[in-house]
Amino acid sequence: MIGALIRADVHGWVSPGAPRRAAALARKDAVLSHTGNGVYGAMWAAALVAAAFTAPTPRRRWTRR
């Protein structure tokens, strides 16, 4: 099942530069229809999109502040 993963990117778009917030929003969404790795995958995708807004280069790794 990848429904939550498909929906996850919107949580990153509404949380630019805030990957933890994006992951939390994605989790709230994903648990409605998924469990386990389905939830974790959605959280990862949302955090990745959110972090991409503030990364100085495509290869730069996001670090905790």
C-alpha cells in the first residue's frame, strides 16, 4: 500500500524547512490507512521534501539544529 506515501509530499510543501513538522503531519495522515513501514515511509518522504527547501545544494545533508 502506497497511498500515504503518495499523499506525503503535500506535508513537506506546507512545512518548508521544518522536516520534523512535516513528518508529524504525515504520520497523522498515514495512520488513518496504514501501519508500520507504510507510516514510516510517508514520514520520510514528507521530511525529505521539507528539508529540500533549505538545503544549499542537492548533495547537502540535513542536520539537526
